[in-house]
Amino acid sequence: MTDAVSLSKEHSDLYRVRQTVFKMLRKRKYNISEEDYAMTREAFKTKFVDPSANSGDESQSLRELLTIQVQHVEDTDDQIFVFFPEDPKVGVQPVRKYCTRMKQHEATRGIIVVKEGITPFAKTAIDEMRPKYKLEHFKQIELLVDITEHELVPEHQLLNDEEKSKLLARYKLTESQLPRLQVNDPVARYFGLDRAQVVKIIRPSETAGRYVTYRIVW
């Protein structure tokens, strides 16, 4: 079995996190190749971990090699980067470096996967860069598993602006009358949801087959 290949705990964790990121990006409707989405541990080891993996640029570390850049399926102008910084706790300088790289590629969205966290100054810098750049950050431990695959997490579907307007008109509601989903909720963070976006939540029901509710991100 190819996935029985031996990896250190550090490399095994990075493999799992990277695969969760690909699942997350695909669910956000970004264009993820099947090669990346279904990458085995053996392929990961060959491409990133083996000494020959760095032959192209000796100055790049493993985590730098893991950087992801993909386009949205429906809007090719919508690009997103995923960065894996070396520092356990990320400060302002890496954040600025990532924004510079995003600017060079005309990307406005980015995800930083950190080992431990980010500094208060880095958080301030990220807030100051909005709305021009949206930089999300996840701790590595948060991405070891895909939370949306847990049996207790119902299916979430993001409504576009037209669908949201039709929903409010159909039930004669204002945005403030919809049940709320906190913007820092784990599922909202997973899908990269912004305030005022509405999600359709589908739960299984023993009597009706399924039970549908709607929530607005707040």
C-alpha cells in the first residue's frame, strides 16, 4: 500500500493539514487538481520531503515549498494563496511579505497556516489591510481533520446575493430577523464566510427526510 510509507510526525501532520486545506478550498469552489486532492503520503514524501525535492531552489524550506496558489472555478480573477510560515508565532514581517506576494499576483485572499499563532501586532496588521486583502489564519492543529466531515456537522450551502434576496422576499424578512452564525464559528471560518452572507443548513430528519434552516453570518 502506497500510503503505508513512513513519515515523521512533523511531515505526517503537514501532509494531513495540506490535504484538509485542499478539501476546504475545493468546497469554497477553488480549482484543485485531482493530483493534489488525492495526493498519497508516498507522493508527498517524494515531492516535498526527499532531499531531491529542494534541488530546484536550495534556499526554500519545506514549508515554503508547500505554498498553494489557486483560482476560483467561477471567477478566475479570484485567486487565493495558502502560506505555511516557518516561525512558530507569526509576526508583522511575514504578513507584509505575504501581502506583497499577493499584490504581485493580483490576489486579494490568503490563508496563513501557523504552527502556534500570530502576534497581536500581526493581527492588527491583518485588520488594517482589510478590505483590500483578506488574510485568514488557522492553527495547524485546527486543520489536522476536516471538521465538515464529522457526522455532527450538517451540510452548509452558501447563498449568492440573488438567492439571499429571494429568501428575504419570500419570507418577508430583514437581515436582522434571520438566525445568526458567528463569523468566528469554526464552520464559518472553514468556508471563509464574511459578515452578512447567508448559509443554508441542511440537517437529516427522521420524519421529513431533511430539515432546512438559514443563518446569516454576524
